[in-house]
Amino acid sequence: MKKEATFGAGCFWCIEACFKDIDGVINVTSGYSGGTKATADYKMVCSGRTGHAEVARIEFDDSVVSFDRLLEMFWFVHDPTQLNRQGNDVGPQYRSAIFFHNEEQQKTAEAYKAQLDNDSVWEKPIVTEIVPLENFFPAEDYHNNYFENNPQNGYCQAVVRPKVEKFRKVFGAVAK
């Protein structure tokens, strides 16, 4: 059955590039979510004043890959202890967030977060927000498949590529 998950884990180029090749993932759309403005675009969100985060909406076949497995990947792909940043990307638009689509996702995400905190997986506490999905605005077309379409871009070489390579080393067995 087709389902959706929406994650904020820093730059959406990184999230999309990691998740798009996972078996069972049907589509990944970069976008914006979690803000108070009635619309969003890259320039507005980069200002840090809209409340929106850069996110990836992941459409997946849960008979192939579960929400739990996607959460495992989400926690791995970024540092959930950094408040309003990932690496050199700074601002609330880069915050760690799980925008749940239903109560089951909420309970699963909260339980997973609690377990990671209880196990002291990171030295610092997890700051990931777990909130209902109230809005989603697809990013401009040029943001989708950004890493694939712009592999020589400096940011892609310095940030996206190493993250994707690390991700593939751990989750390559479940790639398409």
C-alpha cells in the first residue's frame, strides 16, 4: 500500500539523494513544511522567517519498506542533536523534524526517539521535533533530483556526495 512520510533533516538535496534509491520508495519530492506562511518558495524559506523547514516527502510502498525502516534511515542520515542546523547549513529551515501523517506515525516516531535517547546513542539530547503535517509546498523544479542533475556543484561535492556515500555503505543492501 502506498504511504507517505515527510522528514526534515537539513538540506533537502541530501535527504532526497539518500532516500530516492531505496527499494520500496516510489518518489521523493523536495519541499517546505512546518511554517506559518500560506505559501513557500526557496527564497522565502532561506530567509528563516517563514517557519518552514526544507523537507523531503517520501512516497513508499509499505509492503516493501516500512515507516520504521525509513525512520532508521532518517536518524542515520543527519545529526538530530543539532538545533536549527546541519553542519554549515544554519537556520530553522534546516531543523530536524518528522512531520507525521497519522497517529500511528506519531507514536512510532516518538517511541523511536525515546529509545534512542534512553540508549544514549548521541552524547547530546535529540532535538528533533515530531509534529503533525499541516502543510507541504513542493520546491521549485530545479531542486528535485538536484544531486543527480548537478553532481559537479561545489556543495554537492563537499556535502551531498559524502553523505550519500556513507548512507549507501550502510543501507546499500536495500537499494533498488
